[in-house]
Amino acid sequence: MSESEPDPNSQTTHRRVKQKPPNDDASTFPSSFASHSRNLEMAPKSVTSPAAFPAVFAGFTLYLIFSASAAAHDYSDALRKCILFFEGQRSGKLPPDQRVKWRSHSALHDGASAGVDLRGGYYDAGDNIKFGFPMAFTTTMLAWSVIDFGRTMGSELGHAVRAVKWGTDYLLKATATDGVVYVQVGDAISDHNCWERPEDMDTLRTVYKIDRNHPGSDVAGETAAALAAASIVFRSRDPTYSRILLNRAVKVFRFADTYRGAYSNYLHSAVCPFYCDNNGYQDELLWAAAWLHKASRRRQYREYIIKNEVILRAGDTINEFGWDNKHAGINVLISKEVLMGKSPDLKSFQNNADAFICSLCPGTAHLQVQYSPGGLIFKAGGSNMQHVTSLSFLLLAYSNYLSHANHVVTCGGKSASPALLKNLARRQVNYILGDNPMKMSYMVGYGARYPQRIHHRGSSLPSVRAHPAHIGCKAGSRYFLSPDPNPNVLVGAVVGGPNTTDAFPDSRPFFQESEPTTYINAPLVGLLAYFAAHP
């Protein structure tokens, strides 16, 4: 590969896998970035180990609770920008009220090769692929943000609801055929070998699906969860649409549960190493059942949860939550009813949720996550901010459930109050917005200093308005390698974030740090809505 060409494996495989992707070698990068790339893979010696946390964080815990923010943040402005980001990620024909004006229509023939209409939806990150698994999770989290925190969104509520609908409109198309779910549009290797605008892309738009003979309970379960959660959002706003979503969720869940298997077993070459199912499909089945019970109040889903709690391993990896692992989310979601005194037979889920909370609390023997020296939650793998926003969302949601029940979490000999959990979540949000050792916001367009060279094709290439002529696959390489700031500001995009030493290279080739994703922003919508109303 020539020095001027971005590499297919090095550009966009980071955020989706915990393990190192195949062929991810420094020799595959342009030579000017090779040494930097290899250095990123080396774990810094200064990262604090979990075993050392009780002593190290005894004082830090007090800092989290009692210290004033380095700056007073405008959470309302951050919320507006966080939601606006999703308009920059839209695929398909853009509506007349599109606010991100440098974007234009794209992928207008998606699905045509398979005889279906798969226009619309979201590009997951800085590339031009539509991956169904993370898109469904993004939609679920946007819906949960509206359900729990919509009342505090003010004038942004309408935009948040429209962001949910842009996702569900696509998911309805992807599930329109009984026994089939279309789970991806676009060939990832082909796409990642190019650096071009979505409006220009001429790479393969291959359509991938799961069916009865090639099951995918993970992506189908998450899709059912997204449709069910969104049906709650539209229950009073658009009852007809809400019923369509719920009915489809029921059908998709039945398919996911009846024909069990992980979608990456059958679509490995298409979805791996990007969005492999590393965690199994069992958690998505419980997750979907929990949302269907919440949306429909049908006893059958409650009975499903009770019957399958052990079989589907509800208590596994309780301190994980993201597009591939729903365990902590399942336990927090179900615990709300337990705390309200409605479902004492689901008490084990509350116990799991309490254990999850303890696993995040500095200064306790139960801590199972790392914190950077500057106080950011850190987990191994790429795009660390996905963990920060998802786990912080659960901290905040659970703190509200605890408050309503007048309950605290006991972590050994210490208590974690709702106020403590809120402060832990607020500290993470404030870090994203600028209270960090780099003194910069990791949300593009927020604050005086923020990332200028994010790993994002549409943002880094001239817009169609500024440069109407086609920019081909390899012609975009010079923009990828340019040291100049991106010409189009993707307002609201939250990047993968700093490394374990709180350092951040503002450079496109450092994709693990500089690429935004929809599933980073989706949980942040709820967090910012709450803190905007409770500054």
C-alpha cells in the first residue's frame, strides 16, 4: 500500500472489538504514522490497577463527591449539540428540516441489490457502513434517554424524538419480511479501503441478512429491544406508530428466541472484526424481553425473564454495558420494578444491579474498573468513551430509581447513596466537557478547545456544496493524511477519547481516540438532559 493511501484495517476496526483485529500491524499504516500506531498498543505503566484502588482512591472518592467543577458547564448547550450530531450521521434522503447543512443525500439505492428498501438509518461512526447491531443499540439508548429524562429536555425533546424515529423507521424496513432481519448494508473492507464522502461513495453496498437457517439472536434481540423501547416513546405522541413498533418488536423477538445463534457465526467475514458477537446472544434475549415487558405489560415476558434468568446468565459480567453486552443494563432496567415494590420475585436482578454499582465505586474493595489518573473510567479496547457514557447513564438511571425508593447500595462496609452515584456520573460528563488534564472538551463544537481532526470521512473532506465534483476512493487519502483541521465541523460528536494516561492525539490516524460513534452519544443525551435541569 502506498504511503498516501489510508489502510482498510487501520482506519475503523478499533471501536468494535476488545481483541486486536487481524493484520493490525504497524506496517499496514502509512509509514509516517507507523511508529505512533504501535505506541498506542502499549499499555502505559502508570495505569492504576484495580487491586490498588482502595488506597489510591480514598481521597479521590472525596474529590469526586465534594470538589467543585473546574468550570461551570452549559449542559443545555451540550445537549443540543449532542442530539444534533445524529443529523450528521444520517443516511438516505435528508429531510427539509435537516440542520447539518454540509451533509447531503447519500446511499439512495441501499437494499436495491436484494430487492428491498434499506434507505435511511445511521452511519455508525466515521465510515459509510450501516451496521445493524450498534444502530439498534443506539436507538434503544436514545429511546431510554427520552423515557427516563425526556421531561427535562425542554425544547430539545422534539429533536431527540426525531432522532429515535430516524432509527426506528430504518429498523422497520430491516424487519419488514417475517423471519428475516437485514443487519448490514455495505462491505466494510471495501469501505475502509477508501476515504470518501458518503455522498460520493461508490464502494460495494452489499446487503447482509439473518434468517431461520442463519440465525442472529443477538442483533435480532437488540432490534426487538429498540422497537419496544421506542414504542414507549411514541405511546402518547403517535399511538398508531407506537403499536406498529410494538407489534414488530413482538415478531422480531419471537424470531430471535425461536432460531437461536450468534450472527457472527454465519456472517463472520462481513461483521468481524468490526461488530463480532464476542459476548453471546443470551443477554440480548433477556434485554429484549425486559423491554417488551416494560412496553406491553404482558405477563408472558415477565415469566420469560424469571424462567430464563439462570439459563441466559443474567448475572454474568455485571460491570459491562454496551452494544455487545447488555448485562448491567438488564439488571438496572428490571430493578426499577423491584425497588418500587412491584416484583419481589425479581430481587436477584436488584442484587446484580447493586453489585454493578459497587464495581464502579472508587474506594471500595468491589471496584472492577480502572480510572485514569484524571478520573475517567477506562476499559481496554478502542473508543473508550462508549464505556464512559453507557456506564454513567446506568449510574444516573439507577440513582433515580434508588431515590424514589429511598434506598442506598451497600458495598461491603460502605454505602453508595443516590447522591454519590449522581456525582460519579456528573464527574464523567464534566470530564468529557473539559474538566480533564488536557483542558479540552471531547465533544466537537463545545467549549473553546475541542478535537479538530476527528476520524470521520464526511467531516474531513470538503462538502458537496464546497466541492461539487466527485472525490474518488483514493483521492480522499490526502485529506485523511492532512494536518489541517476538518473543514466541516461535526457539532456534537464525542470522540473515542484519551488514552489511559489522559493524553489525546488530535489526529485522524489515531482512530481509537479520534473517531466518534452514535453509541457514544446516545446515552449521553439522557445524562445531559438530567444535568441541564439539575446543574
